[in-house]
Amino acid sequence: MELVRIYECLCDRTRLRLLHLLLQGPLCVCHLQGLLDEPQVKISKHLAYLRTRGLVTTTRDGNRIIYALPAKRSPELAANLACLQDCAAEEAVFRRDARRLAALQARLRDSGCPC
Amino acid sequence: MELVRIYECLCDRTRLRLLHLLLQGPLCVCHLQGLLDEPQVKISKHLAYLRTRGLVTTTRDGNRIIYALPAKRSPELAANLACLQDCAAEEAVFRRDARRLAALQARLRDSGCPC
DNA sequence: AATCTATATTCCGCAAGCGGTATATGGTGA
DNA sequence: TCACCATATACCGCTTGCGGAATATAGATT
């Protein structure tokens, strides 16, 4: 994957937040939507942007579409995701997202949710 | 510096090439122009883009303007520049730029050039 | 079949970015 | 002062990206 393509995916705040959350594991759209507290169309379009460029993969589970980071990642992508992980720890938005995700996961632990 | 601002600076190939070269040390515009083999206005505008966003600094030396990476870098910027340095080694364009820079530096070694 | 729920897509208007041409600026040297 | 060099800026047209409103799709449920 060409380096500049990766950066193009990283140069929007919403996409950064999505990728940062997906670093913790797969998530369906409705959860991402709830976590980011942004309109459905906005989330969906940014996920589509990432999907067409190969930064995320999708699987269907009934009604839900579950997004995840690709299992196999090029060295550049792996390096940049690691970098994002590190840097995100310094910014409030990302820490807040991570906190909300942790809370969500706690709630979901015993609820048979596919995500 | 906000993370997304950094990525905005990184999401253009010309700017990536410029930053990658500046990782090796300060350079004046005419040298960057020669190394990238791109029109003057293109180089100048991308450097201006980087300058207004604080990713490069300038000093004047007579007619020449010398661009450099900032001495003090935020952790995010430092991390991403290191990441770029690593990833660039995998792509032909960047390797070619680095080779040309090495050649230029060899030629300039004993020529009292300010860069 | 009709409905509901989750997600995607289309269409629109707007702003930003990019590359090029032409021109301006500002320091240097004759 | 005049010409010259290196660099920057203004303007233009084009493309891309973004957000929102409305609509479409596709699986689930009744």
C-alpha cells in the first residue's frame, strides 16, 4: 500500500477516531455511531472511505455490518497504526472515545452481542 | 500540535518527499527543487503549506531561503517523522530522492554552499 | 407480505486543495 | 539605479472531500 494513501485516510478527525477505536477490536456501525455521537450517514461514509482503500474490512452478522482492521497489514500500515495508537493517548477526544468504548464493552460482556 | 493537522500535512506526495529530504538536514528551495525535479511554484507552495502549519522553519541566507524541520518537535510530530523515515525506505521514490541528496551533498561538500 | 432495523448510497452545495501562468518581492551585484 | 537571482504570491480552473437530507437496500421480525 502506498504511503500517501494511508495518510489520506488519516487526515480526517472522524476517520482517526474510527481507526483508533477499531485498534481495540471489531465493532459494528451502530456502536461506532454511538461512541462517536455523530450522524449515521457521516459514520457510514467515512467507513466506506476506509473500506474502499483497504484500511478496514467488513463482515456481516444478520443486520449488522462489523468493521475491523485487516488481519494482514502492510508494514507501513502497521507502523502508522501503532503510531496513531501512541499519539492518540495524548489527545482528549481519543481518550474520551476509549473510555466510552471500555464502558460499552463492560455493558456488553454478558449480552451475547456480536461485536 | 493536533494530530489531524500533522496528517493533513502528510497526505500529499510532494510534501512527503520534502519532509523526507529535510529529515536529513536543512536545504534551500533551489536544492529541493532540483532534487524533486518539480516546478518552482509547486515546491514553493507546498513548503509554504508546511511552514504555515509549523512543520518546517525558515531562515534566510542572502538570496536563499533555507528550510528545516523545527528544532523542538512535539511528541506526535517526532513520532510521525520517525515513522515516515522508516516507511519511506520501502518506497522507490523516496529511495531515489535520498540517493540524489547523497550525491548532491557529496558535490557540495567543499563548495562553501550555505545548505 | 408488510414492517422494522441497520446500513449504504445518491444528490446537493460548499470549502479546500492542487497545479499552472503570470506577476510580485526582496536581496545581490554590476 | 538597473538588471539579476531566488523565492513567494495572486489568480484561475479543476477535482476532491465533506456534511446533510432524502432515499435505497437487505436482512429480520411479525
